[in-house]
Amino acid sequence: MTGRSPPLPALRAFAAWVRLGSVAAAAEELKLTAGAVSHQIRALETFLDVALIERQARRWVLTEAGRIYGYQVRQALQDIVDVTERVRGHGRRTPTQDLRVAVLPSFANGWLLPRLQDFMRWHPLVRLHLLGSMAYADLDQGQVDCAIRFGHGRWPEADVQALMGDTLLLVAAPGLLGPEPPQSLHALLQLPLLHASENWSAWLADLVEGGHGVHRPASRMAFTDSTHLLEAARLGLGVALTRRSIADQMLQRRELVQAHPHECPHASGYYLLRPPAAPAHAAREAFADWLQGVCARFARTQT
């Protein structure tokens, strides 16, 4: 082997920050102070003579070099863990572990599924079962090991872990808006509107200009399932008020576009729920750790 190896503590600190999205969270995981984590990352930059992080006031953002290096470091550290486990388990078969997760269908389809390949790559021995459900009873009755729920965070009978917030925005198919999209809110609201459970009044009330005196408009179509709402919008049937998280993939693929520049915080957020006083479950904790990190990265891209 030629060349100098970077210090392992610095690599672990950098990898934890990349995955979790904050110095405080990385420090808590590594049982260090926030100052120690910052020092380790700066030491790694000094070792490499490359800026990994762009420090913008109170916010840190990965540079392009940091993004590439962070991915490779995480992969390398996980490879060390995997080969260590194989050596420790030499001569005996390492069993898979089932993980049953209840998740909102709209969140699974629009946000979680496109990201799951990353989890499965890091945890090949986890056999994941996704239950598309909105029922709290799934967790309460022991049908699942954990649940991803959207709400205000008040589930007194569960161990609750905050994941991320969300925003409300208007979306539509590019073809519906045409080559010259409506320039005013009034003109936009003349198009067919699609309603589900999201609060038009909250979006309008948060609008600085043009929203005063405008009440919840009448809908052309109404849905009880947000997945159906977004598919209808994608097909050009109307303008939909939706959460950015569940529209994420369609927006990235330009199947939907933002129909109005205004976007407001949602009153609810995403949470991971575990049964209270549940026995140790390695696959669930690995999933919770991964989910916290990927939610933190998504939230950073939206600020």
C-alpha cells in the first residue's frame, strides 16, 4: 500500500455529518462534542488540501468534491463493517432479519421507494416488508416493527422520532399550463383544480401578495388518496395543492412543474414511530439511522 491514509476519526466524523446532516447529530452519534466533530472535519480538509464543505453563515453545504468523497467514504466504512462481520461469522451462516414497516402509500410511492436502493445496498441482510397503511393500529397491535407517519408528533403510546417537515405547493403538468403559464393567482385559479386533504386556506393565508380575500376555490375533482391526486395532475386534469415530498420524483422528472412560486411550511411533519419498550431490533435501528440521514439530506436541499 502506498500513500498516507487519512485519520480514521476524521473520516468517521465526516461520514456521520454527511449522513445525518448536522454537526450536533453527528456529535451525538459519535459521543463527541460538536466542536470535536468540526475539528475532525477541518483536519480532514487540511489533510486532503481540499474544501469538502462550504460554510455559509450558520449552514454547511457539501462542495462537489465533498459530495463525491463523502459517498465514497461512507461506502468504504461500510465495506469495513461488512468484511468484519463476514470474518466474525466465518463458518456460520449469517441470517437475514425481517423488518416490517408501515408507511403512508403516497410517501412510499413518491419519496421512500426511489431511495430504498441505498438502504438495501448498505444492509443486504435485511428483508424489508412495506405495509401501505395509515392505521395507527398496525403499530399498536404488533403488526409492524415501526411506522412512518405524518402529523403533529403526538402519539403518546409510541416512541416518536422526528424525521423532517414538509411544504405545500401548487403543481401541474407542463402541458396544462401551456407555453405561457398564468401570470396571476386569479388566472391560475381559473384552471381546473384538484383537491385532496391539503389545506388550501393555509396556503392562501401564507401568501404575501394576492392571497387576501381569496377563499378556498371550488374543485373540479376531489380525491381521498394523494397518489391518485398526483397522477391526475400528471395527466393534465388540473392544478393540485400537494406536499413537496410526495411530488418530489414527478417534479424531478418534469412530469409536474410548480404552478405558482409560493410555497409554505406544512403544519405537520414526518415521524418514525416504534412500539414503546420494544425489544432490541438491529434491522429497525439500522433503518431508523438510515432514514434520519436521508431525511436530513432531503431537508437541506429544500432550504
